Amino acid sequence: MKYYKLSDDKYVPGRWYLRMPLDDEEGREELFDVWRFNEGRVLSIERPIRITVKPAGIAIEFSHALGIPIVHRRVVSLFERLGLQKEVQFIPVEVEGQTEPWFILNALRIIRCIDDARCKEVLYWLPEDNRPDKQGQYRNVRGLKVDPAKIGDANIFRPWGWQVVLIVSEHIKRGMEEEGITGVEFLEV
């Protein structure tokens, strides 16, 4: 099985760009805590999340808002047909200027699978970095490679220690390509 880093394609001509998720509490717009979407757990969201668009452009079905995957209802339907409901949570969001349903794609698994020896470069937080909360964790990973033997049956996940990346299996890649989901970019890891 092959695995791929799933990103949004920044080179789609005329595409939109989504801004930071906003939390509308008591009529005030505040930035939403986006890091919670990298924790690999089901989240309970009590207030609406709004996404602004700037510059406006062509809506693509898979894009990022500050690194958080925002997907169209067609992606949700595809994942349901592929039987992936236990691996992801789809959280409704309001996207500026859109009437169709949009969602945050929240991957529910974190897997310790980075193959340090095959990556171009891995850096760890060290004692001299004065970040005891991060010591021993990845500080940077370039040329990410995963060890498929450590992944098991997962189809979508974030790698432990480098949760800024979303990884999908060949199964999901094929499904998204066959469905014609717009805005996706795959890089084999």
C-alpha cells in the first residue's frame, strides 16, 4: 500500500483562498483554536465556525484554512461510500458566500510511523532549545517518508510528532481522483 500527503493545490487558476476559522461568541469575531483539529480525536464544537474567503474565486472541494482541511459535501459522501466514518469527523462550517454544505475534515488517528532514515532531514527538539514540553519530538521533517508496516489498516491519519501533515492511503487517493474532487494534491510519502 502506498501513502500520500494530502494538500490543497495552490496552483488552481482563479481558486479561492480560505482565511482563518472564526469563532462567533457573543457577537465578537475571534480566531478559532485550530490546533485542536490536529489532535486525532472527536471534537465537540458548540458554536458555529465561520470561514472567510479572500480573495474570492472559484470554490474548490478540498482546501485549507490555516492548515485545516475544509471540504465540500461531495468529499463527505465519498468518504461515507468508502466506509471511512470511523476514521474521520466532519464538522459543519459556514463559508462566506456559500449556501452549500462545507465541513472541517478532522482525522481521528495519529500513528507513530515516520521513517526517520528515509526522510531527507529530521530535527528534534533538544534540551538547549528550552522547550521541555517538546523535547524529543520532531522540530522539523523534510522529505517526509512513512513506514507502511507501522500503519496497519488506517486510510487517513496524521503522523505522530508531525501532525501538521494529513496522510491518506492509495485507496482514498484513487477514490478522490475517480470522483474528480477539485483542489487536491498528492505527494507520495
